Amino acid sequence: MKIIFEVIDRNGRLIRLTSKQHAHIMEEHPYMYRYMEEIKETLAKPDKITSYSFDENVKYFYKGYKNLDKPNKYILVIVKY
């Protein structure tokens, strides 16, 4: 499977975006295509990380941005380790 990008999160864990995951993002959230750099930055330097109550391996990464199309103010990236 092709890797679109890799980034180390602030906890030192490697996160990969594969072509399968990228296809899901582009199908379900096509407006996100222009924010790939912001997605990487959100993973590397989030403002906040929260946990998913039903699966301890799932984390929500949040980062606020002023340059997003209105009404969006932040990016949320969901990661399953």
C-alpha cells in the first residue's frame, strides 16, 4: 500500500497516511484536499489531543487555523494506532 505521508506526533509515535486512508478522506471530505499540510501539522503540533471513550487506540488531534474556509476554525484528525 502506498504511503502518502509520514509524520511523528508529539508523543513520538509514527503516523502514516496510506493511499486507502487518503481515498476515504477525499471521498467523504473532499474539501480537505487543500489542507494536507495542515493535516500534517495538526498531527505533529496539535493544540489538543483527546481520547475516544470506546477505543483507547483512537485519538482525536485538534488544531486551530485562521486560514480555513468559513465557518471552519480548526482541523480534526482522527488517528487509530
